[in-house]
Amino acid sequence: NKSIKFCNELKQSMNAPILIGGPHATITPIQILKNKCIDFVIRGEGEYVILKLVDALNSGNSLHKIDGIGFKEKGKPILTKSPSLIKNIDDIPFPARHLVNLNEYKPSPPHYKRLPTTTMFTSRGCPYACTFCSNPIWGSSSRQRSVKNVIAEIKHLVKKYGIKDINFWDDIFGVNKKWIHEFCDAIKRENIDITWHCEYRANLADEETL
């Protein structure tokens, strides 16, 4: 596993706690913690959980009170309670893209129409239960960012990074058709010059929306 190999190299080169999150860590946290190089797993949505974990590590407070993590105690894996989903995802700050060099990331040809391109989420969760999909992080209910919040991030991307193309990585884009129409109207009204694409569900498509 490339991630574990990378974590082993990090552990050998620096004295710092190593955290693993994402779908794999959420589904099989005990398996992840069995690797000596991994100190913590973050289960589910990580934004607020990581803040609490870092605060506890800096202050020496108990880790047992932090929902949504896994850690080791005397070599034994410990899992705390499952975390609650973030109700209002407008409250989550925009990604700190200034901390990375976006030019280092090269998208595959089917995933963009123009360059520079980037990715965004406008929602979390999906109400459907497709047999080929596992959705352990975002949950089965769809939580939608407001059109105002999404447009603000797009404007930020265009102004600061010159972004011309956006790939929306929502589990399912636009369950709420009214939201899609308001979003498209806002793109036109604000005269925002971007191309964009998303994952849409065939049974939701109609001529007006398309």
C-alpha cells in the first residue's frame, strides 16, 4: 500500500503524529491502526474532528472524549463514538488552496475542458443506495451548500487562481432541481466565465435541466 509505505518513511524521518482519514480509514479503522506508523485514524467528516484532536494533543486532554477518532492505548486500538454529520456545510471554510501549488496537479484529459481547472464539492451525501457505491463518510442524506456560498468560492477561484474550469465531485450533483436552476441562473447573472461538469443521475435528468 503506497499510503502506508509513505507513512513509514515519514515516521522514520520525523517525530510527528501521523493521522489517516478517508473512506478506507472510516470503514476499517482497526486494520489501519494495526500499522505501527499510524497513530490516529479520523472517521467520517474530519474538519472539526481534527481541530479537536490537535487541541487535545497540544493540551494533554483526554482523547476518549473526541467522537470520530481511533488511537492506540498501550498498543491496543481504541475507537471512540461515531461522529455526528456537519449539519450546515456552509460553515466549513473554503479549502486552503494557497498552501499547495496548484500547478503541480495535472488532471486527466476526460476531467476538464479548459485549463487551469480545479475541483469542488457543492453538497455531501446521497439518498440513493446503488450496489456499486459505498458512502461511509457523507451519509445517506444529502446536505447542500447554498448557491450564494458556492458562487462565492467560484468567484474566489477565478479571481485568485484564474480558474476556467471546475469539476464538481459531489456524490450526486443537484438532487434538488430548484437548486440547479438557481445555480445556473447565478452563473449567468454574475457573468462568470467557467466551464463545469458533474456526476448526475440519469433518472433525475429532464430536458429543462439538461
